[in-house]
Amino acid sequence: MSLTTWLTDDAPASRAQANLGRAYDIFRRLCRNPLAALGMAILLVLVLCAAFAPWIAPYSPIGQDLGNRLLPPSAAHWMGTDELGRDIFSRVVHGARLTLLIVGLVAVISAPVGLILGAVSGYFGGWVDRILMGITDIFLSLPKLILALAFVAALGPGIENAIIAIAITAWPPYARLARAETLTFRNAEFVQAARLAGGSHARVIGLHILPLCTSSTIIRVTLDMAGIILTAAGLGFLGLGAQPPLPEWGAMISRGRAFILDQWWVATMPGFAIIVVSLGFCFLGDGLRDVLDPKSGDKA
Amino acid sequence: MGFDMSAIHLKDLNIFYGDTQVVHDVTLDVAPGESFALVGESGSGKSTILKAIMGLAPDWTGTIEVDGKPRSHGPDRAFSRQCQMVFQDPYGSLHPRKTIDATLAEPLLIHGLKNRDARVVELLGEVGLDARFRFRFPHQLSGGQRQRVAIARALALEPKFLLLDEPTSALDVSIQAEILNLLKRLRKERGLTYLMVTHNLPVVAFMCDRLAVMRHGRIEEIASAEALKTGALATPYARELYRLSNPEETAEEQP
Amino acid sequence: MSLLDIQNLTVTFPTPRGPVNVVDGVSLALGQERLGIVGESGSGKSMTGRAILGLVRPPGKVRADRMLFEGQELQGLSDRAMRKIRGARISMVMQDPKFSLNPVMTVGRQIEEALRTHESLPRRALKARVVEMLDAVRIHDPERVMRLYPHEVSGGMGQRIMIAMMLIPRPRILIADEPTSALDVSVQGQVLDLIDELVRENGMGLMLVSHDLHLVGRYCDRVMVMNAGRVVETLDAKNLHAAQHPYTKGLLAAVPRMNETRDELPVLDRSKWAST
């Protein structure tokens, strides 16, 4: 029996096969959507760049060479060099690591926090809901970048603090989303059945409600990734994110601003990287929305 | 009718949803091993009584006793091994992202029961589902198959009482016949007590020993299944329901 | 001439395992009569009604050798031409009035709207027709009901409003798809009696789609039994209990009776005709 027939088996023989089969089905449908496939390809390139940066990059990202300052793109320096003679291509490739780190950590911190707060709020309702959603509304009512700026100002500049600041500002939309989803099925019969089997509130929320909120949260997180990258770049641009000489894309644009009229490539190349990666996340997010929609799985 | 020891005993039960009272002064006794039906149209409060017994409609006054023990106002672990419920909608009562295996193992896991794998296979067999359904997701099953899974889940903790909320009204007639046969067989084999909510009088005639006709949250009449089959019902409302549910047979009697 | 003449209607939907014929070669003719279409879920009974009205959404595909409505071929009509027929000449009543009525528009407006899209009448005549129609569906206080929103009316009244909406442009054919299965028994009878009466009075053709054999037997002249997209048999409603096909017989036997004495209900043995 080949792997694909095993994965698409109508009557799986084990739990693992059933779950892998579902994952395979999602992957296959993602691949059938050209934009989602493009998004996946872009992100795959990003991950590969981050993983193999030292081997891909022809030069050191921080090694200065003042003799070769501000060279335009050429065969030796594909994206040119900056004001300290550093190879921009090498810096962009290494910057992928920072971008991935920021995006990954923000998602890992803010999505679960938002999910749990939202699910608890929606499940219990009443005063729990009012208090939790009140807090969420306060965070939502402040502009993201300003709030992040305030946190960074309080915590001190640096990439770790930038990540924490962005994560703190990113969770409220997930809480809202998870609450709205929870409200639609907190009175569903399968939730009642779990309660009637003697399951505790924590069990019902953790094992029955959260799994149903995750797909919409994953979609939302993917679509928000672009915004997170831009916020991180914005913080870097303002000098409050990654500190020199770290090759963070936003910080690179900020440095290139001084030369933008005569040496356009210094600011444009990292900007281009930000656009491509943000687009990649958006495409993937749109594709995931089509595929993970619970109703699409029911169609014969 | 009175019993020395009722399986389910309701006395002066009033149930509220917020400010509205949906059930008024309901008193009834279900004998051990009996199959009892609550019959009425939508809004008659019949399903609400099941929910109150299960602890899903916590706002009530009066007495609810199951197996001689008074019920609390919420679901609790000890009670869940005594009494379980089968819901009306086979599409809404199974978690859409869990395999049948996970759904059936859940109650066993909560109560820390051993031999879960063997029990799940056994449960599937008891409700007439092939073992190859075990690792499928609900959306891969038909309505009738899902309702069998829901029944298997209700049986997982081996309760003595089953509350059935319109268990077949969302199903095709041929599937309804299969599920009704299954419920009848399970009751015989396991000595279960049923309290069943339905609007379908012929189903009551097939499944139940006695019935209570409800209207606007009150019991109009409690009658035996024999009285139902012959149309010997006492109150005008019950007779009206009988006539509407049975147009062919009564057509000849009418001028 | 029959109102509707359909030959070899097929509705196909693509699935991961290849195309599936949800309706598979159905032929029927409808005159000024009441035709019942009975089957279980997935039998293609609803899809047959939708195909006639051109309501099958892509990727579903409809094919037929001919599909004549009063002698006019329905296939290949433009969307515009089809909209003129749908509602004005052929109407459809759906299962649940809750989902078919617009929640933010008063009942009166919606019925007016239904008429106005097909006929242009002066305001006063329009209102008179609406009142007259509500009266015909036995709504006692039409002036008051017209100002209500859908959530303010009961299920039975909602379904009567739907019927008023569907019948006000005076269509030739009414397709009723499970018109009463969301209603209580006490209201079911009233709604069906009403449909029956209006259809007879106006000399219309009625296609009653339902899963309930007994109900269809009571309100129709002819009954067409469907299973797996095909017509199993067509018979006079009077002779329903003398049905020949094992599927029809099985369906009839599977329904519990009021004076039930059987210990077990007979279950359909699907293998018998699944291959045919």
C-alpha cells in the first residue's frame, strides 16, 4: 500500500492515521490554490534562508569594508553595499533569522493568550466576560505601534523587548475572535454532552472549545504576520527594536533613509524583503481560510 | 399511579428561563424499567424537563429525584454514571473535529475507566456500527450513523437511565425504524429506564409504556400506551393531537 | 398541454471521487394536478425542484433532453429570462420560513416587493392586492400583520406569509419543498389545506416535495417515489398502499403506526435494489 492511499484511506485503522490523513487533505487542498502555494513557497524560502544563512550569504553581515562603501548592485554584491561597505544581500539573508524569530515568538506568545482569554470569556459569560472583554477593549482602543512604543520605552530598546511589546499589543484581536467563535457553540449539544459525561469546565474549554477556535485563529495569525513584521520593522526604523549592528530589516531601511535619493538600493532591498514576506503570509492566510473553513470539510 | 420507589420522581417542578416560567407544577413518576414519553408541540416545555433533570437548566424549584436521590442544580460526575442523555440533532451532538474513537473514549477517560480500547470497540458493536467507523470523523458519517455514535456515547458509562430528546425526528423514516429498534433492544438487554421526549405519537405507541401530554408547560394528561393506541384519551387537547397524528384511521369515523 | 414536461433530467455534481448524478434521468409531466415527490434525504427530490427553477449552483450541472414549461424550453434561457419565469410563473415554498424571509424588512414590504418585481401597479392597487392575498392565506388582521417583522410572527404564520409571497404574482406552478416539516402537527394540516385550496381554486400545478409518504398520499393526486436520484415508481395516491416496488413498500412499513403491535419495525434491505 502506497503512502497516499494510506493517508486517504476512508477507514483509518488508528488515531494517528486519521489525524495525518486530515493534515494531508488540508495540505493537498492548499496546494491546489495557486496563491496559497506561492505563499507557502515564499515562506519556505524564508525558513531556508534563516536556517542556512551562513552558507547562503557570500559575506559576513556585520563585516565592514569601508573601501567598498555604497556600491550599486553588481555581480559581486547582488543588492549592493551600505554606508559601511557591508553586503546588503548577506544582511537581508541574515535578517530572515531575526524576522522569523520575531514573528514566531509573537505568535507563540500572543495567540495562546488571546485564545484562552477569549474562550474563557465566551464560555462563562456574565461578569467574567465583562471584565475580560473590558480589558481587551482597553488594549484594542490604543493604536498598536504607539502602545508597543510605550512598552519598549519602559522596557528599554532591544529585540527581546520589541518582541514582548508586540506580543502584548497583538493578543486582543485573537481574544475577540475566540470569544465570538465560542459564543456560537458554547450551547452546542456536543459541549453539553461533554458536561453531562462529567467533564470539568477546564476540560470542556481545553479539549472541546479551544480546538474549534484554533483554525480561525491560525488564519488570523497568518494574516496578522504581515502587520507584525511591519510593526517590528517600524520599531527597528525608530531605533527601538533591534540594535546595530544586527541586520534587522526595519533598522536597515532606517539607515538607508539618509542615502535614499542617491543610493536607492540601501533602503529598497530590505523594504522589498519585507513586502515579499508579508505578501507570502497574506497569500497563505487567504489559502488557509478557504481550506480550514469547517464547512468545507463536510462537502462530499 | 404511585410506586414504592420511582426511578425518576418529579414533584411540583417549576422551571424558569430568566424571567419566564416555561414549566408549571409538573408532577410525575417513572417506574424502574419503564419507558415513559413526554409528548407535546414546540414550546410545551417537554425538552426543558429533560434539561432540568440533567442539570442543564439550573433554574428550577420543586423536587427532582433520580433513583431515590435528589438532584443538584448542575451536572455532576456521580450522576453522569447514573443517567445520560441522547440529543435530537445528530449533526450538532458530535464534536466535528474529534474522531468517533475520541468521542466514545472521552467519558471513559473522564471517569478513569480501564480497558478503554476494548470498551470503544464493544460499544460500536452494541449500536451496530462496524469497527472501521472507529477512526472516522463525524462528517464522514450519515445522520443515522451519527445518532448510533451518540447512543453509544450515552451508554459508555453504563447508566441505568437514558433521557432521549427527540432521538429520531431529524432522521429519515427508514433510519428512524433502525434507531427505534436499536433503542428498544438496548432497553430490553440492559434493563434501562427511558424518559423520552417526542412530538410523534406513533413513535410513542411503538416505544413507550406510558405518556404525559404537555401543553404550555403543564401536563394535560398522563395515559397508558394502550389508551393511546385505541384513542381512549381523556382530555380534549390529547384527543386533538391524536386526531391530527392519525388522519387516515380517524377519517372514516368523522362525518 | 401539460404545464411542465421534463424528459431525462440529470443533475451532476463533481466530487473527489468523480462526478455523481444527484438526479439521474428523471422524467415527469405535470398538468393542473398535484404531484408528490417522495424520497429520503439524498434521493434527489429537492434537487429536482431546484433544477426546474434553475437554482442549481455551480459546480452542479443540469442536463435534460427537454424541459418544457407551457411549451417553452427552460434550458439555455438567460438569467434575465429565467428570473421572469421564476416567481412569476413558477414559485417555490421552502422548508423554513425563518430562513426564507428577510429579517430587516416588514412582512408587507416583502410581499409587495415580490409582486412589484413582476408587475408594475400603482401604489394603492399594490396594497389592495397584498391585503387580498393575506386574506386568502387566512391572516385575519392583514393591516396589522403587514407592519410586523418576520421575528414577530409564529412559524405557522411565517409559512402562510411565504405562501402569500409566492402566490401573489399568480404563478402557474407551485413547488413546495417540505413546506411543513418545520411546523407543529396542529399547524401542518392548516398550511397544507391552504396550499391545497389555493392551488385548486387557481387551477395551478402543485409539486409537493416531502419525505412523508402518508402526507403526500393525502394531499396529492399522483406520487412519484425517488431513491438515489432515480424514479422508483409513480403511482396514484389512492393506490399508495398497493405499491409494488420493495423500496416503497419498505418505506411504508418502516413508519410506526398509532395502533402499533409490531415488536420490531421492518428495516429496509438496501442491497436489494442498490444495484439496479
